[in-house]
Amino acid sequence: MSKNLLSISLICAVFFFGIKPIAAQNTASTKHVTTLIQPPYLKAGDTVAIVAPSGILNNRTQEIDQAKALLKSWGLHATVGKHVFNQANHFAGTDDERCEDLQKALDDPKIKAIWCARGGYGTVRVLDKLNWTKFKANPKWVIGYSDITALHNQIHNEGIESIHAMMCTSIPDDLSTIEETIATFKEALFGNALHYTLKGSKYNRTGQASGQLVGGNLTMLHTMLGSKTSIDTSGKILFIEEIGEYKYHIDRMLQSLKRAGYFDNCKGLIVGDMTKLRKNTTLWGTSIEQLILDALADYDFPIAFNMPAGHEKDNRALILGKPIKLTVNKEQSTVVFEE
């Protein structure tokens, strides 16, 4: 009887301490290789909805008109959300109004892309009000950057690709000043291959990596941390950009992400524009590039600086969730999107 009990105990030990960790490891190793759904690329005659999930658009009707004209020049139709020009304190309408416009565009099968009018702040306030059922049944491109990173993160976790690119308020009177920004936006929308050669940097950490591209504004990535909207960077290449922050704020966000395991299985990092950095009375003491390298010194993945994407006029389009190949050298780096 005692031998039988011993045998049963051994079997139970193997089952609980052997099989379960193997299953968990397999789950972790396959989670990041899931292929995302690519919405249909646009063609002449398609309709794009313009919505404002974040900040107000006071006195910015001209930019929306310019955005509509740009879409028309590409053979596309534009429809503007009912509440785009509303104002509720800081926001383009109440949370419910902004959510209504966005939800309507997500649900309407005739809408083939959703172009966010501007960023600012406010998208996170409507995320949990949205229903993704019809959107997942008929995926469409969602476009924007900055505060729209919150939306990109959620869409990634819903299993759909999205486009980090210019917004309606990015359009100046003279379109020739943002030729590359507009050209790459159009290429991303219509399905032309994206391939970038980045200016070299002595700070580049050389190497090669392949994986899905994820990320966006650093503050928003940090804000999503610990929520269901935070992205799993395992096996992926992360893109970050920022505006108007102190260097110590950027370090603090990187340290928080690091402590949360955000970079543990990351394959690479692409650093976009770090725009209008503020000067603290106590100077940081190093460049922003060195700050990033120091914060991520425990990892060996390649890091490429000088990606022209973020809050500058030259804001090249990036397809988030799409696999890329990143090659980083001191002289230059390349970002090639899988066709």
C-alpha cells in the first residue's frame, strides 16, 4: 500500500511541477508571434471618417477642410464626425460625444479608414467605452500619433494593424514643407511598400532584428502600463517618440517600464523624434541618446536613433503590428516593412 501511495505521489509531483511550467513556457513563447489582421488597403472611391477622440479643435476648421481636400485629391471621400468641433473643457466634446463619433466610424462597414483629427489628451478616457465587435468583423485602418497611441495599443491587442502617421492638424498651408510626411502616409494607406534608411548615429547600438513593430508616444506607453491596453513587447520591435518632457521624466518612464519587464524580451528599439525637451534647473548631464542607452544598458538588442517620426514636420508613416526587419549600424540604419 505504501509503495502505491509513493507512486501516486511521484506522479502528482511530475504533473504539477513538470507539466505546468512547460505549458506556461510554450504559451509565453508563442504569444508574440501571432499574426495580426491587416485591414484592406484603400482604393479610389473609399470613404475615410475624420474623428476627434482627444483635444479640442478651436478655430481649426481650415485644417479639417485641407484634410478633406487632400483625401479628395487621392480619389477618396471624407466624412466628418458629428461632434468633431464640439468643446467640453479640454476635450473635443464630452467623453460620450467623442466615443459616439469613434464608435460610429468603427462600426460602419462603409468606412474604410478612421483619421484622427488631432492628439492632445483624452483618448484614454473613451477606451473602455468602445465596443470592438463590428470593427474586428470588418477591420479598417485607424490613423494618428501622440495621444492616439492609446488607441493603437488597444487595436494591437484586438489583433489588428494600425497606422502611426500624420493627423489632420498636421497639415500646413504649404504642403511642400511636409512632402515626405504626406507621401509616406499615402503609401501606407494604399499599400505601397515602406522602406526607410535612417541617418547614422554614434549612439546606435548595432545589430539586426525582426519582429512586429509596436509603440508610439512614450508617455502614453507608460500610461497604459498595468492595464489591459498595455502591449506585450515580447519578440517585437518597439518604437518611441516624445515631446515637451524633461530628461528626468523620460528616464523615469523608461525605468518604470524596465522594472515592469517591458523590455525583457524585446527584439529592438527605434527612437523617433524627442522634440522640445524642457530644461530643468538641475541639468541632466548627458544627451537624450545617452540617457536612453544608459537606461537600457542591461539589454543587448539593437537600438536605432534618428527615425523621422513623431512631433516634427517630417513624420514618416509606420504600420504598427506589421513585421519589419531592422538593421542598425553606426553609419546608417534601415527599417524594412514586410510586403
